[in-house]
Amino acid sequence: MKKLKLLTSIEESYDELRYKTSWPTKTQLIKSACIVMLASVIIALIILVMDQVVENLMHFIYSLHK
């Protein structure tokens, strides 16, 4: 009896994840997570500053038209 294509694909994916994938160590994982968190905070701060600049610029522009 032929296996379904889906089951074959699932088995192949499992085998690849189980035997062919190199997983990071705990230390590598922690370092990567810290880098991602730091980058996220930096990007959030940049967006905050840009938002404040645009907001102040819009207040200035609208105050000239009153």
C-alpha cells in the first residue's frame, strides 16, 4: 500500500530535523536572544525619537496657521 504524500513529507521533515540539523548550544541561544532584545530596544527608541520629531513638527506647522 502506498504511503500518502503528506505522511512521507512529515517523516522526511522529522528525519531532517532529528539527524541533519545542528542545533545551537544554550550559550549561543542566550547570546542570540540578548542581541535580538537589544536590537529591538534600539529600534524602538529610534522610532520613538522619530515619532516625537514628527509630532513636534506637526504642532509647529499647525500653530503657524492659527
